Amino acid sequence: MRKSIIKIMLFFVTATFIVGCDNNSDIDQKFTIAVISDTQNYVDFTRQKAEGYPIDAAELFIEQMSFLAANSEKMGGDIAFATSVGDVWQNYEIGMDEGHKGRGLKQLPRIMRLAAEKVNAGVRDFELPLTRRGYDMLTATGIPFSVAPGNHDYQYWWTVNPVPDDPEETAKFIEDKARPNTHVGGYDTFNSVFGPNSHYFQDKKWYINSYNGGVNSAQIFEAGGYHFLHFAFEMQAGDDVLTWAQGVIDKNPGLPTIMSTHDYLNPKGERMAAPSMDLDKYDPLGHNSAEEIWNDWIKKNDQIFMILSGHQIGQAIRLDKNEDGHNVYQILSDFQGRGKAVNPNEKPTRSDSTGDGWLRLMEFDFSEKVPQVNVRTYSTFYKKYSFEIPQYVEWYRDMEQNGMSDQDFLNADHFSIELSDFNSRFGEPK
């Protein structure tokens, strides 16, 4: 349960903090971590003009990656690290991988909305090449980055609890608010793009370790006078992943550590999986819930101070104390449901959802006695921050945080975090 509410301060500023840092003396004290959240709808081969879609959603993805590359430290900006929290592309195969078969899971029928051959060709010929094109922009700058797989990035999907055929059982199923649960598996597609031997990571000194072929990885990057350790975890990672990660931590003690993973917080700030994709519920031998990852690994390692996630549409932040009494900041960012770019004059529908170019930009500021992180939400489509768009609440609030006040919704995408115990944990910047 939530132990305390994080101190959030709204900053009414109009100047950007990404482009053109003029004071070289500030570069070591201020840097940005960019969070790339759920780009699946941009990359989806069906959301392009060639398939009858109103826009080429791919252009929004390329705009995002171009922005990140142009504002990386290597190019004169202040983005020191970028992390994708998954669902990089959209489509998958229907089937089950050998690992899940070996654990005794049953594959139940699942309907694919398009012919399998068309889907497989769309992934192979459009979605993966587009993904590579975007991440090639990042790697050309030399910026360190990571990619955690989302459920759409696994090779296979299947159903584990379909609606019963019997009418009485179906009625009880509906009464209990049960939903068909989707399961995912298979690393081959993701690792073919983002494996440790890819040109993105091979021979990169900052890419220090990987597990399960690359769906879990570890990086060390330097910023703000510190060396940071970062983990990218597969979705609802299992005990074997935690054991691997503990070994990496043991070899890199004392470094301020961030973890990115696809599914961790829901929009209410709870560590709960979406009911339709609770991997731990149906495969506890292969997966852990977010709460189990918190209890078994995060709160036991004092150097972990931040968790980043996507998957569940909306935004949330929570603060908990670890076993040493220190703060762990947990942040959800998922903007994939936003669709004004497709249909600007109408109320967006689910088919309009692309993401509207929104990114999370987290500026770490070590220039003050108490360090802080200024969290901003920026659209590369509108080329504006959330607080600069008068219709921002009208466009997005009811879909993402229905019932939240206008000001609270604005604050949820534009706030600052005081890292009140950072210096006492990790020392002064060097």
C-alpha cells in the first residue's frame, strides 16, 4: 500500500529546459533522462496511409526519435540517457513459446483480427525496420539507452481463460467481472533487434550485462557527477531475472540505480497488473507481480531509488521507503491512448489512438543543496509542453484520469520531485 504522498511542486515556466544549455558550468549539474513510452501505435503497420489510415503514424515516431537524438548531450543538448519502457511495436504471432509449454501452460484459442500472413509480413517488412530506423538515430549520437520489452514486443500471444461456453458459467464469469486473460512469451523477435550482439549494444562500454538474450539488460551511464546503474527488465520478471540482477548489483555496489520495466504501476499508483494481462497469476513459476518484485528485490537494495514503467494508460507516481528507510520513486508514463493528431476536430476514438508525440523528460538538477527532478511531459508533434496547451485537460483527462480535478491532472504531467536523501545515500557529485 502507499506509505506516503510525494511532495509535488508545480512550476509555471515557459522556457524549455532541453534545447541549448548556454551555461557550460551547469552541464554536469543538470541532465535529462528521456522516457520513451509505448510507441506501438506509431509503429503499427495498419496505422499508415498505405493501409487506409488518415495519417502515417510512423512520422510521429520518427519525430520523437529525431528530437531525442538532436537533444542528446552528444549533440549539444542535455539528454544523458534514454529508456524505453516497452511496447515498441504493435503486432505478434498467435502461438506459444517452448518455455511456457515446458512449464505446463495450456494454449487456448485466440482470434487474430487480421490474417496471420499479413500480420507477420507487416511486422517483418514494416514495424521492425521502422523501429531500427528510429533507434539508429539514437545510436548515431553515441547516447547510452535501453529498451525493455512490452507485451507487444514478445513473439507470441495466446489466451489462458476464455469466456466459458456454458450460459450459466458465462453469467457467473460476467458477474465476477472476470476477463479473458492474455499471456505472452517468446524472446526471439525482440532479441533479433535489441540483443546484446546488435549494433546498438555490441562493444558499447556502457552496456554491461544482459540476460535471456537481451530482454533484460544493464547499463552504466555517467551524468551529474555520478555513475548511474540502470536495469531494463522483461515484463513481470521472474525469480531468475532477480537473481541475475542481484549479481549485477553486487558487482556495482553503491551506484544510484534506476529500473525500467513495462508493467509496474497502474494509473491509481498501485503496484497491480491490468486484469487482462496478469502474467504472474497464470505463470507464477516464470513471472513475479510488481508487489513481489518490490518486496523481494527493490526494497532490499538500498541503491535502487527510481522505477519507471508504462503499459497501463495514464500517469502516476508513488513514494515508498525501502528497508533502509530511504525513498524509492515509482513513476508511470503511458500516453498511447491519445489521438488528437489523427482527428483534431472530433472526440478521439480508440482507433485514433497514436500517442500524439508525448514523451517524459526528467531533468535531474544537482545545482541546489537538495537535488530535484523536474518532470515534464512534452509533445514532439505539438512541440509544446503539457502546461502550454490550454485544451490539455479537455483532450486527455477523462480518458486517463476520469474524475481528477483539472489542476491535479495538469500537476500529474508537470511536477518536481525532491531527492531529499540522495546525497546522504550516494555522496556528493564528483
